[in-house]
Amino acid sequence: MTASALASSPRQCGCRAQVTVSNRGGTLYDADMTNDELFAGTAVKNWKLVVDRLNTTTATLSDEAMQKEVSPGRNRVYYLIGHLTAVHDRMFPLLGLGERLHPELDEQFLVKPDRTVPETVAAADLRKAFVEVNTQLTAAIEALPPADWLKRHAAVSDEDFAKEPLRNRIAVLQSRTAHASFHEGQIRLTRER
Amino acid sequence: MTASALASSPRQCGCRAQVTVSNRGGTLYDADMTNDELFAGTAVKNWKLVVDRLNTTTATLSDEAMQKEVSPGRNRVYYLIGHLTAVHDRMFPLLGLGERLHPELDEQFLVKPDRTVPETVAAADLRKAFVEVNTQLTAAIEALPPADWLKRHAAVSDEDFAKEPLRNRIAVLQSRTAHASFHEGQIRLTRER
């Protein structure tokens, strides 16, 4: 199979952007990058691809579209946007990148299921918080020196980390990238065709 | 916030496994691992977490459960399992890990949308192919020397790779991990509660 055939097959699953090996953004990189820079840079780029796509989708959602369930009886888009905002907000202390911006979201969007507590946040404010958290978090992620990604995250002790060095910060980044993509696949189901 | 609070918050979105910073599998690692080994090992571990979860889910699906749509009018689980099998099968040549096992799946599960061609594969055979591809692919992924992850993948030319070194093999692995998680989020919606 040729390189172009590998890169260009049509896809019908709503995930086009995901299986394209793209260089969206078109950044050119220094040919003298170290291995640490290449490994960290690739993981950060994958995070940005997923989060930028979610930011773009979220910015265009109407209040009404946020009330849609991703499948009958399942979470509303409103809940998933709040959930992702809270999970990403918790990455600040988990990665040693600073204080959280919106700890008040945890009760409604992490602790409780959808539609079980009075809504404390308007849809427009939630969209704003989502982009705010992602923008500030991504800036801090991009500023982290490459080798620091191999340090322990805040939810593992020094003792455990000595035995399990893969419980590092970049494991959190990659786990959260997969998590964001998990819910992106669900949110995508509500889009008009 | 304490480490245990960060690690143990309850979640109600069906994504519990995804936001836990876990060391599922419990492997202990050599404390003398190089940075290349740590970076590559973390990405491979994240791939395995997502794919192992999908393998487990798929193994328990009945033929009837595979006929369910993830949301009304959207893809069936049957199609998404075939789609993921084809996408993962294409990773063998893309990563330089060998020949594909099931190129015959592309027409039905990559080129054409769901329910537009006669079904050529029985649900039971598709479940088998899915686990077969993932098992052999993951074994090849685990055997790749860490620094080889920074080499170019087969869909980028030498010339382009010289300018854009983040178009490497580990970018493919991370992109496909996010892609698998994207569809896992959709398949999860069909589970009984």
C-alpha cells in the first residue's frame, strides 16, 4: 500500500479528523529537537488537536443544542461540557501547573449525575468557562519543559512513583486526551447532518 | 487539594476508567529506565488501556447487541467494531510493523457508510478479527525499540519529515488511541444500565 493510500482513505464514521495523520496548524519544527522535545511535543500536539476541536465545536453550540441528549436517556451535551471543564480544571494541580479556575463545577458535573441537582451554571457561562480553562491549561502545558513530563503527578506518592515511574505527568496528559476524545465522540452524535 | 481527593472523585459520565490515574495491570518498571523508554512506555500503556477495554467490551457483545445503533439513525456497534478493526489493521504498514491481516474490511467499514453494502462479515467473525488484530498489533507495538517511535511513519515522505519531525510513529499511536476512545464513548452508550 502506498503512503498516499494510507493517508487518504475516505471515512464515514464522523471521525475524519481523527484518523488523518495531519499536521494541522502547519507548525515547522527545529530539526535539532532532542528526543525529549520530540516525545513531549508529539503528546502536546495530540492534546491540542482534540481540545481545539472541542473548543471549536463548543463555541458554536446554541443553548438549545446543549440541552440535547447524546442518546435517549443519556447525558446532555450541557453536562458533558461541564464535566470536561471540571476534569480539565483539575489538571492544573494534578500536573503542578497552578490553582484551579472553577472548583465550583465539581459538585454538579463530577459528583452528581446529570439532571439530579438544580443547574447552577447558565449554558453560555459554561461554554465560556470551558474555553477559558482549556486555553489557560494548554498554555501552561506548552510551557512545561519536556523532561518535566516524566516527573510524578500530584496523585501518586514519591514511594509509589519510585516503583512505578510510568505514573508520570505525561500519562495524565495522554489519559485526559483519550477522555476528551471519548466524550467528543458522544457530543458529535448530536450534530445536525 | 490532596492527592487522594484528586485521584478518587466519583464520576457519573460512564467514563470512570478514563479519568482514573491508574496503573492497571500493576506492572512494576525498572527504576533505571531511560527517558526514551519512559516516554514510549507511557504512550504504549495508554494505548493498551483503551484497546484492552475495547477488547473486553467486544468479547461480551452478543450478535444482537452489535445491531444496536449508538444513537437513533447513527452507526451500529457492528459497523464501529469493523471500522476500528480496519483502522487498527492499517497501523501495521503505517508503523512499519508488517503486513495487514484483514484488508478485505476496508470497503465495508472505511469506504462505505453503515448499511449501504451487503454485509460480508458475520458479527462473530468480526469480533474475532477485532481481537486478533488488536492482539497482534499490540504485541508488535510493545516490541518496537523506544527510539524507533520517533522515526517517520509510512504516510509521510522523507522530505516532509525533515521539516516536520512530529509526524512520527508515536503521533500515529497517540492519534489512534484518541480515535479508539472516540468510538468507545459511542459504543458505551448502547450498554444496559
